[in-house]
Amino acid sequence: MAALLETEIWADYRGGKAVLNGVRLEIAAGETLALIGQSGSGKSTFAMAILRLLDWKGGKVRGRIQFDGRDLTAASEREMRSIRGKEIALILQSAASALNPMLRLGTQFEEAWKAHSREPWKTAGVQKASQLLREVDLNPEEILRKYPREVSLGQAQRVLIAMSLLHDPKLLLADEPTSALDVIVQKEVLDLIRRMTASRRMATLFISHDLLSVAALCDRVAILHHGAIVECAATADIFANPKHPYSQKLIGALPVRPQFPMVDLPSSLVALAESTAQSEQVSIAPVR
Ligand SMILES: Nc1ncnc2c1ncn2[C@@H]1O[C@H](COP(=O)(O)OP(=O)(O)OP(=O)(O)O)[C@@H](O)[C@H]1O
Ligand SMILES: [Mg+2]
């Protein structure tokens, strides 16, 4: 089956050395792929490059970004605007900076709706937004009236997740979507992403430092190191038998190895979290 997304990307920032050095990845429809690597390795750069948003950060991308039959490196800005937020959605690392502090959340949902739908916001839009907000365990009537300052960081992150799914994207780029959430909400959000992936055949690129979430959620794992993918394999294989020395170092740092298959994601995650109670979150340490 043809991949939904296939990349070979080089990227750098003005005056800096190359961040991505031919990053080759493939994601199939309905697949959840983890992208992991140390802080500063270029994971967020990769997500921004796919959406052709690097210019805005003073960066440049070249290579090939084949998405659903089109090469996005050759797409016009107008085409990219019709893809961003509709066919490819992005959840950013920082919920606080992704929401406009001056606008009620309902207004922000309405703008996101009108950007890509001709159906009326007041009926179809509100209905879809409310359904998604309930799925992330928020009360739509309350939330849509509030300003971003009136919700907690975890609530803001769930609002963003709901907003990103408004147009049933084919691909979700989730850049550390759960790092600001407590472990209970983290599980709910992971479970939501998993349900969405299964029911809508949405593909997800899940960028995370949290290897336990990766183990619980993802079909495959790609490891980014020195600007390239050094290993990409099925999640169970990579945890059981990491091949590259950098992968071995990452997986070796886990106090407990997850057991596969993880049938019930929430309880598997709770069990793992309990068995690693000493370390609140297993994160990727910088390699020296
Ligand atoms: N706007 C920018 N201008 C110049 N350099 C940048 C810019 N944004 C990022 N970089 C550099 O590019 C490299 C990759 O950054 P990126 O944010 O993609 O890393 P990351 O893997 O997402 O890290 P983290 O896990 O901390 O989020 C880093 O060395 C960073 O300093
Ligand atoms: Mg990042």
C-alpha cells in the first residue's frame, strides 16, 4: 500500500548548520508512528517542515514531502493553506502560545471551522466542536464561552487537541501533546488519539520524550539522531531489541521494559507508571 506521507528532508536555519540531513520517513494511513530523539535533534523542525512553516522561523527545507499523491515542497502557499489544519493538523508543544489570549475559545473554534468548512458554524460547527470537546472530557457549553486565561494548561492542551480534529485530518502531527498533562489526562488523551486513529484511519506522527506513552500508543518508532533516522522498527521490536547504539542507550535508560502486546492502553500505562514510580516520567537524556 502506498504511504500517506513519505519524506526525504534536509532543513537548516539561517546561519546555522543542517538540522535535518535527509530524514526519510513513511507513514501509512491509520498508522501511529513515534518520532523520538534527544532535545534539539530536530523533531519539531521536522513537523514544521512537513507543513512548510519553516520560513516563518527563519528556516529552509528541501527534498521531498510526498503527501497523499502530492509533493508539498512544490505546492503553492495557497495550496498549503488549504492543507494546513484540514488535511494535516498540528498540535504544538506549547498550548499556552498556540491559543489567542484575546479571543474566547468559542471564537477560535469558529475561526478554525470557517477556515475549511462551508457548513454553518452555529449548527454543524458547534455540534462537531462539542462532540470533540466531550471526547477530551471537557464541557462544551462552559469551555466555548471561556478565554484561554480562564482554563488550566491541561484543559488548554485538550482544547487544542479537539480543535486539531475539527476537520478530520488525514494526518495529525502531535508534537509532545501530552507533556503538560497529568498522568490521568495523559492516558485519556492517548486513548483518544488511538480511537481517532482507528475509527477515522487518521495517521499520527507522535513526537514524544515519554517512551512509555510511545510504547502504549505507537505502531512503529523512528529514532532521530544527528539529523537522520538511525533506526525505524515496530514498537515491540525496538523495545525488545534496539539495534543502533543510540537506540540501545535510549531504551536501556528505561527502568522497566514494557511488555507487548499492550491490549488495554490505559491500564497498561497505569501499570507501567506505577512500576516506574521513582522516575515520574522516563525521558530521553541528552547524549554526551
Ligand atoms: N528559529 C530557529 N533559528 C535557529 N535555530 C533554530 C530555530 N529553531 C530551532 N533551532 C535549532 O534547531 C535544532 C532543532 O530544534 P528543534 O526545535 O527541532 O528540536 P527538538 O528535537 O524539537 O527539541 P525538543 O525535544 O527540545 O523540543 C536545535 O539545535 C535548535 O537550536
Ligand atoms: Mg520540539
